[in-house]
Amino acid sequence: MGIHSHNFVETYTGLVGFGLDRETDGYTIQYYLQKFSDDTLMEKLIGRLSDEELSEIFFMITKIMKKHLSEQEYHLLFLKD
């Protein structure tokens, strides 16, 4: 078994929608990101994204992690060091 997990998307049975309340928004983002990172979807989508879209995604994710994770958390949770 790999070191990454995507269990939330497999077990969540609540509402998937945005704008109702903070809790549902958080669950929806987690659900969407786990669905988005599916290997089959990524294989199809990556080749269709423009260089600009790839850059936007990369820099948005990097900016969020730099803002909200310590260096130790980044290594532990993202890099899985």
C-alpha cells in the first residue's frame, strides 16, 4: 500500500455543494480535490491543460501550502518525508 490516502472521498455521504456553510464548503473542497487527483482523471486532463493553467494550479497550491503549513508540516504531510 502506498503512503498517500484518499479515504474521505470513498466514505463521505454528506452534501457536496459550495456556499451553504463553512463546514460543507470544507468537505466539498476535500471531496473535489480527492476526485480531481484521481490518476485516471489526471492522465486525461493534464495533456489538455495549457501551460498557463498548469502554472496557475501549481502556484495556487504552493501559495496555500506556504501560507498554512509550517516547514515541518510540509515535509511530513505533503512530501511524506
